Amino acid sequence: MMKMKKNQNRRPPGPRLVLQEAKVRLMDVQLCNSSRWYGGAVQPQDLCAGYPRGGIDTCQGDIGGPLVCKDKTRDYFWLVGLASWGKGCAGARRPGIFTSTQRFHSWIRAHAGPSPTGPAPAPKATLNSPEPPELVPPKLEPPKLEPPKLEPPKPEPSAESSHPFMDISFPKETLTGFLRKLQEHGEHRENREKREHREKREKREKRENPENREHREHREKREKREKQENRENREHRENRGNRQNRELR
């Protein structure tokens, strides 16, 4: 009972109080966003740092920790990122994700104030996207006013030139001869069409055998007889209607 009580009161070890450091490499964000790595979860303002095989990485309690780069010419470090997130700790194809400070360099300078040693240049770490450009409002120019164009007045047409047609006189004999030739041409064309139609019908009748010709003649006689009967019936109805009208009067 005492041993269990002692184990229950034991607290897990807390974070270490000694500052830890590890060397990692900046990695291509497109590689980190590939399907077998983070699958597009890395944002444009993020940095990838670590190793493809894993082994060295941030872990629980390291969020907000610095990612620094040693200056090549001077004896100090540049703060290029802050530990943000990751999947697991030190796994293969799971590097640490850091928030880029260069993306927010202007915001940091505006809120942190000027440096005591004078303004420092922006960090030159290899990032995925540069700082967004400043937006300059467009200059609005007043519209140019142009004077109206005045067209000269158009001359009004006179009474003599208002008529759109010209009077041309033809001799009566010439006009009559032209109309007569036009009529003769129309009659000649109509006669030619009738003659061609009659010739075609005669050729068709010659090609037909006697039985078909007899059937056709019989059909034509029957149609003619039916037309005559219809005409007689119509005349009979008209006469009867006229007689009834006279009786009613």
C-alpha cells in the first residue's frame, strides 16, 4: 500500500532547465509538401528544417524556440524562424516546421522598435516566398475637358433638287416596241414550256404498255365524269337555293 501511494504521488520529469541546441538543415518547402511528407500542409510563411531520415528534430516543449543561422562574415546569428509544429518527433520525412521571421520582418520592426546599434538589414535565409510588396495607391488625375466640336451647318436642299428622280422622255414608238417584244418573249417561253411538257408526256405514253395506257385513259375519263357530276350537283343546289329564296320573298 505504501509503495503504490508513493508511486501515485510521483510526478513526471519536467522540461530541462539547460538550453539545448541541435544542427539542422533548411529543406525545400515543395519537398516537405509532397504527398509522402506533409501532403500540402506547409504554408507559404513556413520553413522546413531537419533531415530526410529524421533523428534530429524539435519535440514537445520546444514550440516558440529559435531557428538561427550563423553569419558568414560577422560573429553573430540571425533569427530566421520560430518552432511552430510537426508530426511526431525526429521521424523520417517529418522535419520540423518553423514560422519564417523574414515574412513578418516589417511587422517585427514596427512593434519591437529600432535596434540600439542602428537599423539592421533583413535576414537572408533561403525562404519559400519573399516579403509581400507594399501597395502604393494609384494617382488619380482629373479628367481632361475637351471643347465640343462644332460642325458647319448643312445647306438645305432647294426646291429644284428636292425630287430624287430625273425626268427622262422616251419616244412612244420605242416604249411600245419594247413592251411588245417583252410580251412576245413571255409568250414564246410559255409556249416552249408547254411544248416540252407535251413532248415529255408523249414519250412517257409511248414507253407505257397498252394495259397501263388503258388504265390511265379509264382513270382520266372517270375523273372527267366525276368533275362533270360535281358541277351538275353544284348547279342543282344553287338553283334549288335560289328557288327557295324566291319562295320566301
